Amino acid sequence: MRLSRLLLAASAAILLASAAQAAPAAHPPAMMGAGGGGAMRGMFTREERMVLLADGFKATAGMTEDQEKAYRAERRAKILAISGADLAKFKADLDARWAAMPADQKKLLTDKVQAFVAAHHPGPAAQ
């Protein structure tokens, strides 16, 4: 009797674990923005994404919300179209720019990105 209960409990735990893994995400990964993951998260390191966001902040200064959204969509499409050696060069440039950035500027940028993510992706803390 005890063995059957143990097997039943183990089976239930396995089924619950497999169901949790099979459950679809709230947002498809490719559709999520900088704070939520997706294609850009898999393509770039955190530091590379920070440099990309810094560029985006500068480029969209003074734009309306619709203009910013269009800019980000166009830029995302261009970046996702990069492949091979061009992508390696692009990433190397981002890495070099991050490495050259002073520590205080990195801190300011990190704080600004965290505020941006909190404002645009409310909910659980972004990684």
C-alpha cells in the first residue's frame, strides 16, 4: 500500500513538471522586447544589448511614441537580418564600445535601461 502511494505521488510530480515545461509562454519569445528576452537576448550579450539600447535612446530623443516604436521595429528588423561575418563584426564593435565606456557611464546606462524596462514591461523583474 505504501509503495503504491509513493509511486502515485512520484507519477503526479512527473506529470506536473512535464506540464509546466510544455505550457506555452505568455508571449512568444521572438515577439518579446529588450527586457523580456527573445531573439535579441539570444543573439547578444547583456552588455551588447546595453550599447544597442544606448544608441536607441540617443536616436529616439525627441521622437513621439509612434516614431520611437517605428524606429525600434525597423532597427530590430535590420539587426535580425545581419548574419555571418557581418554579425561578428557588429558584435565586436558593440563589445569594444562597452569596454571603452567609463564605469560611471555604464552605471548610468544600466539604471536608465532598468527604468525603461520597468516602464515598458511591468510585472516580474526583468533579467
